[in-house]
Amino acid sequence: MPAADLNSCGGAAAFPLRPAFEHAVLVLDGGLTVDGQEVGPGPLGYFGAGRDVLT
């Protein structure tokens, strides 16, 4: 299973994705917003298949 560790001090970023794969994020500290949805630490943020970018 591919994975990436990301650290951010704020601002926006875009990450290319393979639309055929399902995608999710796990926030360990702080939070992030994807498509207007807040994802906080703890629960897995699931984004499913069909995306070509995570912004």
C-alpha cells in the first residue's frame, strides 16, 4: 500500500492521485480541510476512488 508522510505549516497544496485507487488520509496532529470538509486528528478521512488530485 503506497503511503506518504506530509508536514505542513499552513497554506494550500495539491497532490496528484491515481483515479482508479481509493484514497484516505490520517491526520496525526492539527487538521486539514479537503473540499470544504474538516479532517481532524484520529479518524481516517476517506476520499474513495475517482479523484485525480487532493487539494
